[in-house]
Amino acid sequence: MKKSIIRGASILLLVIFCLSINAFAFGPGGVSPEASLYLSSYGVGLLAVGNGQMAVEMDVIGTGCMSKIGVYCLYIEQKINGTWQEYDTVYGIYHSDFYSYNDYDYLGEYYFNGVAGRQYRVTMTAYAGNSTGSDTGDVMSGAVTCHNP
């Protein structure tokens, strides 16, 4: 009896440990904050493509099949004279390709033109929702310098 109680407690601690490891999810731009009932993980990456063009790579993974999943908005900043300043805000409501419907995840790209030699970073607000509710979460990319070939 005592042995089965100890074994049961050990299994419970193992399950709690495994669940706590999954509380943080990794994305291409860094670590996304604690997961939720709707968002399993989300990430954003920024890449200098060349010719002054920048590529934003976005991924959002739900905890199950979501009626709507994707990117609520991208907040793009540029560094001028050592200070981060707003460059553009891009809303998913105006970009139908920022969402997937009745899906488990969303993967997408967005391109914008920058100024060669200037640094940029992007904050992405991820979204996932179904009939029981929804959630959003923010994650920021690293800073990337725009360039010409």
C-alpha cells in the first residue's frame, strides 16, 4: 500500500514537471510567453532579404483546432539615432492571409521595404479562438539590419 502511494506521488510529480516545461513555447524570434487555453506557441522572425526588402516569418500554434488562428497585428519599429520608433502597424483584419480558419496552426510571411543600413524589429500579436473563447499573445523578433545586395 505504502509503495503504491509513493509510486502514485512520483507519477503525479513527473506529470506536473512535464506540464511546467510546456508552459513556455519557443518560436523563431525567441520565447513566446506562457501558453494559454488557446495558444500553444507562437513566434516571429525577421530576415533581411536584400534590395531593401525585409521578410517577417510568423507562426501560431493552437492547443487544438481553432475556428480562427493567426496574426492580429504586426508592430514594426525602426531604429533611428539609437531610438526605436514606429515604422508601421499592419492589422490582420486588412490582410486575409494573416489567418487560418478551422485549423490547428498558422504559418505566414509578410514583406515590407526598409532603408538599407537601418535596423528593424517586429512585435507580433498572435490570436487563436474557438466557440469557447479566444486569447492573444505578443512576441518580439530580434533586431535585423536592412541591406542591399
